[in-house]
Amino acid sequence: MAFEYPNVLNDANVYVDGKIWLGKAEVTLPEINHKVVDMQVMGVAGGMEVPLIGHIDKLKGTIKFKSIDKEALKVLFDPSYSPLLDIRAAIQKYNVTTGKMSYIPVKATIKGFFYKTKLLGFKQGSDETSDVEFEAHYFRLEVDGEEILEIDKFNYIYRVNGKDLLAEVRAALGM
């Protein structure tokens, strides 16, 4: 059995609308927090919180980047437009048995609205970052070419490992 150790982010790039390179960045992906309902019924030994499948809190995230691209800023400053972000990373792993490094591609695709932007400061020698905050209505995560998670709030999709957990709900709603 091959033992791989550890997983380290080698590098990452951020693209806007599939073509505009936003540059090297530090990205905080949205947290997935499921809405829950309190269940207290007879015949159950105590109450508990049960997830309301497919219903999640706001998908908020941030991007901190040092490079500025004029075309990217034009997109990010437009609150009436929901750009597509493509975040691509290479995760480096070391195989103890073979003594070799390998890389796993990780891709996060996000569509959402940018609602806050902090621009770079103008100070000689400064290494400040530009920060943008967003709320996603679409989120997809792929690891090594395999879809792990897809959330599409407007189309009522919540898919994990290829299984659409809201397919029956959409059918029941006539969607």
C-alpha cells in the first residue's frame, strides 16, 4: 500500500469568466453550513437537529490578490453581473514508498456577486493585498477530475459525488 504524505498546496491561479487571469491569490472558499430543523417527536429519545437537505446558508468567500488586471476589475466592480470564477490549484503529495512527488489538480468553480472590494494601498514598498468578498449562488468542487460537490441555488441542485440529493424534490415540485 502506498502511503502519501502530506498534502500541500503547490500553487494556484484564479481566472474570471474563463479567460481573464486574475493572478496569484489567496482564496477562502465558502463554508457549507446546512440549515437544520429541530426534531422533537414522540418515540425518539430526545430532540435533535436534522439537516434540511439542499438548504444551506449563504456561500460567502474572499479573494486576496496582489496582482491587478484592468479587465478583471471591470468585471468585479459591476454589481449587476455575476462572473464565473475558475480557481485551479495543484496539490503536491509525497509517496513514501516510491520516494516521488505527485500532483493532484483541484478546481473550484464559483458564480456569484461581488459586494465588497478593498483596493491596494499606495505606500512605497507596501505588500498589501486587494481583497474582494463575494456571495456565490453556484459552487462546484472537483478533485483529480472528479466532481465532489455541486451546488446550484437557482436551479435547485445539490449534488454530492454524482448523486443529486434534490432530484426527487424537484420532481415533487414539478420542476
